[in-house]
Amino acid sequence: MTDPAARRPVASRPRTRRGQDTREGILRAAEAVIGDLGFAAASIADITRRAGIAQGTFYIYFQSKDEVFRELVIEMGKLTRAHLAEAVADAPDRLTAERRGLRAFLGFVGTRPTLYNIVMEARFVAPDAYRQYYTTFARGYGQNLAAAVREGEIRSGDAEIRAWALMGMAITLGERFGIWEGEADLDRIVDEVFDMLERGLKP
């Protein structure tokens, strides 16, 4: 049986600089419009108006609003992973990497709230893309945790469960303090989280 996702139109990848800039402009306009209005309320006309292009130009690069939405979900995953990889690149151990990674994630959410909102809405609009977004992230995260166990940096445990637990905590903290409250003291939040992670909840 053919996977329905495989039959979905794939976004056009322009070769010229002008085409690349136009496509990027459409993505940024879609990020702003869909992130603010939500997928259902946003229209292609809204997106093209925001991008300053004709509606016909949109269809040169994307086949539908659904396609541009999915592209934004993929983009958020790539941007987030790249941002966190840079933040933890020179961390001397796993716990330091976890601390730096959480701080970087919370800061990143605050700078791209509309893109974060799109990922959250993908749970209902494009559940397959939503699931892929998190499973891809969790796979790499679990591998890093397993490597830290082998290096003796953290104690042994189920790396997959740990990855999902740590991701879930970061996601809700990002929503609470990165989206709902833009002026939160992120360093204090990270300190509190790591007091709990390193010491547990036992008195």
C-alpha cells in the first residue's frame, strides 16, 4: 500500500537567488500569518498580502496552504536542533549540556513564538508531521543520553523514556515562560529545574 504522505506535492526548490528569496519571503509571511491567526483562519490571500506578492506567485513555490504549513513544522525542527547543537557543542559533560540546552531552548522559543505556535497546532492540523517532529528530536536526544551513560556522565536508565520526559518538561516550560510570559527570568527557571533533576524531590 502506498503511503498517502508520499503522494503529497513537494515544495518547489528554486535554483536562482531571486527565487530562493521569494520562497523564503512566503515562508516568513506564512509563519507570521498562521502563527497569529491559526491555520484555519489564515488564507493564502493573507499570506501573499503579507509577503507582498501575487497569489499566483505562491503556487509557483507551494501547492497549498497545507504544504507551506508542513514546511514550517520541518523548518522549526531543523532550526531548533541546530540552535541547541550550537549551544551545547563545547559542554564538558552531559549535565552541563542539558542545562545549556534547556536555557537555549527557552530563549529560542521566546524569539520565534509564531513558529512555536505552528508546531503546537500541527498536532491537530498535520498530526503525522507533528509526530515526526518530536520522534526525530527524541531519537537524537536518546542517543546522546545513551552515550553519556557509556561515558559515565549520568547513571544508567532507559534513554528513550528519559528523552521524552526531558522534552516534555522543556515543551511545557517553553509554553509557560517563553510564550505566555515573555519577560521570565530564564536563568532562575533553569536553576530550579536542575536542582530538581540533580537532587530529586525527596526531602
